[in-house]
Amino acid sequence: MNDVDYEVLSARLKVLAHPERLRILDALRREPECVCHLEALLGKPQPYVSQQLRFLREAGVICDQKQGQNVFYRVCDPEVSAWLEALLGRVDGRSMQRHEVVTACACPKCASVNLSLAA
Amino acid sequence: MNDVDYEVLSARLKVLAHPERLRILDALRREPECVCHLEALLGKPQPYVSQQLRFLREAGVICDQKQGQNVFYRVCDPEVSAWLEALLGRVDGRSMQRHEVVTACACPKCASVNLSLAA
DNA sequence: TTAATATATGCAAAAGATTATATATATCGT
DNA sequence: ACGATATATATAATCTTTTGCATATATTAA
């Protein structure tokens, strides 16, 4: 009669029920970020960040794409995207502000920011 | 700039991120239930059920009301109600079906059901 | 008062999640 | 090929959650 699978649903919620993972997801739903940026955002050691990313990746919530030395992550689960929007508000597509992420690494994104600052 | 408290939000999600608690909440958002019904619904020992109820009560998600020997619980957190609706679908106000809860206890609700069956 | 029923609490064992740290791999520049 | 940088993995220690079980309380009925 009621065919909700509470096991599956609660397991999916558990993925979000962690402060640092939520923070990562909130950043990634705006635009793809590389690990170095997330490391700066969280202020945690790199292996810690990579572990959370692995967790989210293996849960099917985020996807990775390698670009040179860097790996960019993005949210790739539509259901989780919708949940994040409900929980954290709609993300504003035009203003791609740097939201707390401040690094000076050599990744492609920083390179392009540095170019536009120089111009 | 972004004043989301990921600690608080993730703590609130953790309350829902548990299969038996989700099942309880799904029952309670339809209508108040007493402990004996929830015990039958979960098929778990009574102290287990009372413990989950205490957890939810202390998290401010459900409220209790004593009626004679029985204690009826209901969801009393509007935000969580809204989340449940998003996660599990809208609950249909008119058809208060007994959804899986089948007991023959002496609580007021069962008494009234038994009365209408006898009539 | 005693027994029965409904519910709650306390506590410890077991299971699971989180975090830190050491190390591995892979890519790039020289 | 070598060193530097970016990222990943493995493992173990710690911490938290979950669960089971014994017992307590409170209400009703006899």
C-alpha cells in the first residue's frame, strides 16, 4: 500500500546529514570546484577533503572530471540538487560569486580569474 | 555572506536519516498515534520504540499528549512536516486509512474503530 | 492493595561514522 | 629522469549512534 523504502531514503539523507559534506555540496551546486578550492573552503587537511569527496562520489551524489592536474567535482544527482535547493535556497545562476573560496593555486579557474583581474 | 549554519542543518537532517524514525514520522504526520500502534507498525520491542520517540521528542520534532494510559504522539515541527511532505509526498487529509497499523489494544482509537465495526 | 497494562528510563554492548596520519599515485615542468 | 604539485587511498584511533535488555513509573481495574 505504501511502497516507500525507508532504508533507501534514510541512507540518502545520511549523505547530507554532515556539516562538512553539506558545505561541500553547497559550493558544488553553484559551480564545479577543484579539490584545492574545497580544501581552502573547509580549512581542513587535503586527505580529509578527499575522503569526504570519495564518500559523496561513491554515494552517486557528485561526479568528477580531471582537467590536467586538477579534479573538478560537481553535483550530478538531480534529486539531491532539488533537496539542496529546498534546504539552502535557490542558487542564482548569473552571479557566480567566489563565495568564501579564495585560493591562489594554479588550477584553470584561478588562472582565468587572475587574467580578468590583470585586465 | 552566506549565513547558513551547516552544523544546525545537518543535525536536523540526522534526525530524519534513520529508517525506523522515518517510518514513525511518516505514520505520525498522518494522524496522532499511541505507542502501542507504533510498536505494532515497527514490529520492534516497546523500549526500542520509546527510545526513538524520546529521540524525536527531545529533538523537538514530535509532541506527546497523554490520554488515560496511552500517550499519543504527533509531528509538531512545521519545517520537518514540510520536509516529510517533499520526501514522502503529500498526505491525503480525507482518507485517514489505518495504513499498516493493525492492533487490538484498548486505546481510545482502537475502541472507536471497534465500535464502528460492531455497528 | 494488588495485579495488569502502557510507557519511560538507564545503562552497557555492539556497530558504525568520523577523523588523523602516513603513504601512494599521477601529472606537470625542468 | 627528477622534483614539485594535486589528489587519492589505506589504516588505525576515536567518537557517536544504535540496539538490546533490565528495570522503573504511572495509570487503571479488580
